[in-house]
Amino acid sequence: MADPAPQLDTPTDLNRNDTRTVADALNTALADCFALYLKTKNFHWHVSGPHFRDYHLLMDDQATQILEVTDAIAERVRKTGNTTLRSIGDVGRRQQIRDNDQEFVTPDAMLAELREDNLKLVETLRDTRERAEAAKDTATSSIADDWIDQAEERAWFLFEASRKA
Ligand SMILES: [Fe+2]
């Protein structure tokens, strides 16, 4: 990551190189949140079948929760003197969670894919948390715990909703 423009160089007592490592991980997590937000909305819009109402509403709740996290992630990056995402193109270059542009996806496949994606996000957030601890950026590591808890909850709901008995 390049040095921020001088006007964007927020004062911080944390080590610049350390926070840059954290910011890189945060920006990856942010791109993944936007990718996961849109995929969750995509499935909310295109889900079909006998469980339509349950799945449609579950995915909407989850999309709202994911979108709420994005602002907090981006602002942690700025508070530690680094810069964050600026565009959908930026998201596309950084996201690790893959898009799903298929014409039709079965409800079971939707639940399974979102569950895996949320667990992938958990991995990225754990990595972010470890880097934050190493950088003595305790504010990031403690708030990352909440984001991890929420992603694990989403994976749990998706798992339970997919059970057949
Ligand atoms: Fe909707």
C-alpha cells in the first residue's frame, strides 16, 4: 500500500508499517463484505421455492448486517492513518469471496455458498485480528471480535436453515 496523501495522513501513535499491514487486511475484509453483501442481496432477490419467504427474509437480515459493518471497517483504516476502498473496481481487485453470476441457483446451493463465504470472511477477519494484535492496534482487534461473532452467527443460521430434518 502506498503512503497516503499528506492531507489524509491521520495522526496516530501506532507504527506506520504495522498499521499498513493491518489496513491491507482490513481492506480485503471490506472488499469481501461488499462482495458478500451483493451476493446475499442477489440470492435474496432470486431465491425461489417453498421456503421462499423464510430464505428471502433471512438473506435480507444478513445483507443489512453485512452492510452495517462496512463503514466501521473503512473507518478503522482511516483512523490508523491509511486509506481505504474508493470504488466497485477497488472491490473487484481485492475481493477474495467470488461472485456468483449464474442464471439460476437452487435454494440449497445458495445457503451452502453463503455459509462457506461467511466462514471465509471469518478467516480473513481472524487474520486481520492477529495482525492488529501484533501492531498493538487493540481497537481493531477488539472490534474484529464482534465482526467475527456476527459472521459465525450468519453461518450458523444458514446451516440450520439448510437442514432437512
Ligand atoms: Fe428486498
